[in-house]
Amino acid sequence: MSAHQIEQWMRAMGDYGDILGFLLPFLESFIPILPMFVFVFVNVDTFGLFLGIIISWLGTFLGSFVVFLIIRYFANTKFMDKVKERKEVQKFLGFVNHQGVTPIFILLCFPFTPSSLMNVVAGLSQMKRQTFFIILAVSNLIAMALTGILGREMHSILESPIRVVLVIVILAGLWIISRKLERRFIK
């Protein structure tokens, strides 16, 4: 399925296209393999920069918070005890419980950070629900705005080879920074 096909579906739905624009980022919170940046690009192209970013942000924000609440609800089950036993999860949980919310906020601001992992760890941590709600709202808005602005410029970017190279460098830089921050905060 291509971005063009998604956009055609959204336009064909008419007044209900914004529901699909919301649902796709919402579902990505539960199925992290889905391409969030494609959904944001399509939303921005279909609804315009401001509305496209807001629809994408609402979908990913509410989906992520629902995942957090589900994990929090089931945090003391046998299955979650097995998840907590994993070495990576223990390291990150210990870090979050000792260092506070800043690392999660910073990591969630980057579009390429595995937000599903952040949602699960936050749900298993001692972080207050209201704190995570605020962190998630602001950081996801930043990530969606970065992705949306990049998506808005995609048509003009594709017309110039220099712009394509620049976008690739920016995306690679954001990806490298998010991976380094993730490694730094997990250690």
C-alpha cells in the first residue's frame, strides 16, 4: 500500500477522511511496524499543514496514552512480570525511575524513536499518569510537527536533487541522534 493509495482512500471518504487520518496514527501506537511518517505525510498533503499535523498528533497522542493506560492496568500480571524481567526493560525502568521524565520527553520528540517502547516502559514505571500525559502531549506534537513540515515540503524537495540529499542528511541525522540518545539513556 502506497502513500498515494492512502491519500486516495482519504479523499474518497469525503467528510470522513479525517477519521481515517486519525485512526492510522492511532493504530500505529498499537502496531509499531506501521509507517507513522507516511501517515503524517499523507495527512499533511490531504488536510494541509496545520490540520494534518493536528490530526496526526491527536491520533498518535491518544493511541500512545491508551497503550500506556493498558500497560499500567496490566502491570502486575504474570505476563508483565516476564516483560519486566527482560534485561533491557529493567535497565530502562531503573533509569526512568531514578532520572525522571526528561529522557522520555527528549526521546519522544524525535520522530524515529520507538515510541511503543517508551509507552510500555512509562506504563511499567512509577511515573504518574498526569506527568506522562503532559510529556506525551508536548513531545508528540514536536515530533508530528517536525515530520509534518518535512512532509509538506516533500513535493518541492523532490524537484531538486540538492533538497533530496539535504532531506536524507537531516533524516539520517535525526535517526543517529535518537539512537545515540536512546543508548545513552538506557546505559
